Amino acid sequence: MTDRIRLDGRVAVVTGAAGVIGTATLRLLADRGARIVAVDRREADLKTAVEGLPASAEALTVAADVTQEDEVKEYVRAAVDRFGTIDAFYNNAGIEGDIKPIPEYSLESFRRVLDVNVVGVFLGMKYVLPVMLKQNKGSIINTASIAGLMGSPHLAVYSASKHAVIGLTKSAAWECTGTGVRVNCVCPGLIDSRMLSAIMTGRNGGNAPPPTEKLVERIPARRLGLASEVASIVAFLASDEASYVSGSHYTVDGGRTAA
């Protein structure tokens, strides 16, 4: 059967490209024909992330801090200078922050999480949207979380930031009314990743996280998710197969939020 979710020749910008979900996504987008602009803070990590991509990806790496407006402008400018356009934007960079109850959370750490997870998403859309609106087409996919749909102990700040991402997504979708630009977000659940390990370790007082069997007891799928499964939803949302999808949040959580 022919794969209908193709992105041949399209330009995809991925932030947080060196993380497990970012790397899985840029690789899938490249495999489906997209040209890739990979953005993350460290150039060395970016080089690793794009290793082995097909030549058709014409991979461009841009080291940038998504919280710095000038650096966001620069990665957008670099993408347009190199490829002439941006067709898909996976606005993915994010951090978990400290894993602590609210009374123990420092204001400095609170602001850092919001800077990366909310300001970074806002700035990405601020500078990518004009490119897409000018051409009257494009797809933005933000990374939220199931923590943006529900509360979670010791993750209040992370949860607040991801609630904000969902709000930004829905509002941006409305602002694109009457255009060919779509804005959606993905809400990963418990994905096998460094971030999940850090969260579970923090909740366990700095000790080793509980065994996977314990973690998945409240997940109907009875397993952790894979970065590749998040990437598949991003690729769908970036494609013409999702042409009537905007302002939505897609959970990738094995049924965790079904209750």
C-alpha cells in the first residue's frame, strides 16, 4: 500500500531537535521526503541528531536558545534563506524543570520553565507565522503534554506551562481563520525518555525511579509510549492528510487520559 503521508520537498523546522522526540520526528519527516532544519542549543548534539539522514533532507542545523528572541529570528531567517520557505514547524523544545511541590519551588526555576516551554513556543509562532501566512499555507505543531490536560503532583509548573501551550495553540488557530495555515499540538503521555526518567526520579526523592511495571499500571496500553509514536502524529499533522485539522490537541498516551 502506498504511504499517503508524504512530505516530499517540504521544509520542516524542528526545535528541541536533539531530544528523543525531536530526533525521532526529524528522522521520520526526512524519511517521508521533507527537507530539515534542526534547532537545539548545542551544535554537537545537533550533528548527532541529523547523522544518517537521507541526502534529500539537505539537513541544516542551527544552534539557538528558543527563549532568546534574536536567536529565534535567526533560526527562522536561516531556514528561509536556505530553502525559501517553511512548510511545517514542529515547535517542540521544552524542559521538565524541578520536580517539587509548589511551596518548595523557586521563582527562578518557575520562570525558567515558563521561558522555555511558553515563551519559546510563543516566539517560534511569532516569527514562523508571518512566513506561512505570506504563502497562505503551512502547519505548526506545538508540543504540549497530557500534563496540559490534567493536574499532577510535583509537576505544577510544568503542567501550567503545558496548559499554556494548549491555549496558545487554540488561539493561534483562530487567528489563522480563512487562511491555509493550521496550528495544532500533540500531548504525549508517559514516553520512554530522559525526561520521564528525571520526573520519576524526582518524585522518588532522587532515588531510582520505580520499575516500568509500576509506572504503567494506570495506562490502558500497559506500556510506555515510544518517541516514534509521537513522531507519527506530528508527521500526520504536517501533511495534507490533516488539511481539515486545526486548533486540536492530540493525545499520544496509551489511553491514560481516557478516564
